[in-house]
Amino acid sequence: MTINPTLIKAPDSSCPHDKRVSCGNCRLNTICLPISLHIDDIDKLNNIVQRGKPLQKGDYLYRANDPFDSVFAIRSGAVKAMTLSDNGEEQVTGFYLPGEVVGMDGIADNRYTNSVIALETASVCEIPFNRMEELSLQIPNLQRHFFQLMSREITQDQQIITLLSKSSAEERIAALLLSISSRNSRRQLSATAFRLPMSRTDIGNYLGLTIETVSRIFTRLQKQAVIHVDKKEVLIKNMDQLRSIANGDAAC
């Protein structure tokens, strides 16, 4: 591993890739860190976080089969995880937004099973896993919080299985939009107005749909005034209707 991505996005008035930001003043620390973590413990964690240059769109954070040595917290921007299917085709397995952690796929076999690629300019906090193990022995709350992150990762995997088992394209796309909405809400951002960092092609690949189907469903949802779409900008106009579609309770 040669990439030691960045810690960024300080106050709104500063550059989102400002390396001077620490765990203590990061605006996402309530998501990444245990809320009860003492300021001295935050300083200990901050000391092991590695910071480097932001990733540019298309850059790899790590590749499948790279030796596992770190987990990464997304600080700004977005990344996608992907793997190769049995027939050698790329398969998108997830999208990760600020405050979310990638790299835990490497824990079991000491090698990453996915490749992770920047969807746009992105900064991350790199946390060497062996250092975090040592620190967790000193800070029990940190270990508990990491287990919670792992549990969330398992839950998200289960949600993906549920998502892909949905019978209609409308249900899959509605469920994805609701997922992004709720994840934005966790970061205290708008749950109804957001930008999709991924392409229609990536969405289709992730959901098992063609790009034509993805575009058609977005257009249909817009005509029904469920959402408004302007390129990658999405406004959810009828949240209840979107939930009904995702649950299969309403036909689009």
C-alpha cells in the first residue's frame, strides 16, 4: 500500500481538503468516533491517523488482493467498492459517503477482497489496523465502536441482498435513493436534496439494471412528481410515495 489519503473538510469556510483538520475538530467526528470518547483519547487516535493527498476521480484507494493493513474513513467526496464477477466483469458492491468506513473486507484473510475507487475528488483518514488494535486495548470505547462499525457493514450487506431481491427496477432505485437520504441525514445534511456522486452506469451495475432502465425510472419518478432530477442533483418531493414504491406498496 502506498496511498495514505487525507483528512479534510474543516469548517465550511475552509478548503474541504485541509490537512490541518484533526479528529478533534472534524465535523464528522460524531459519526466516526464514539460520542463518549475523552479528548485525551481523541488525541491518541489522531496521532495514528495517516494523512496524505486527496484521491482524484478514478484513483484507487486499494485494489483487490492488496495486503490488508488499514481501514479508511471517508472524509469528503465518495468512493465505490467493486469486485470481479465469475465471468470477469466488474461488479459494483457499494458506495461510501463521508463518515463511512471502508477496508474491513480485508480483515478476515489479511487481503482486501474489493477494489475501492474514487468517484470524485475524495479525502480519507487512513487508520493502520495494527495501531488501532493496540489503541483499542487502551480505549475500550474505541473497540466497542469498531464492533458497531462492523455490525453496520454486515447490516448494509444484508440490505444489499434485500435490495437486489426486489422484483422491480422502481423498487430498487427508490430503495437506493432512500438509503442515500438516510445516510445524508446521519451527517446532518439534507435528506431530501442531494447530489448523486455515482454515474447512471454505476447505479445500473450496482442494482443489476441497464443504464437505459435507470434513466427511464428516474424520468418516470420525475413525471409523477416523486422526485426532481437535474443531472446528478436530486430533490425528493414526495418522501412517503418514494417509501411506498421502495416497499412495493405502490406501483410507479
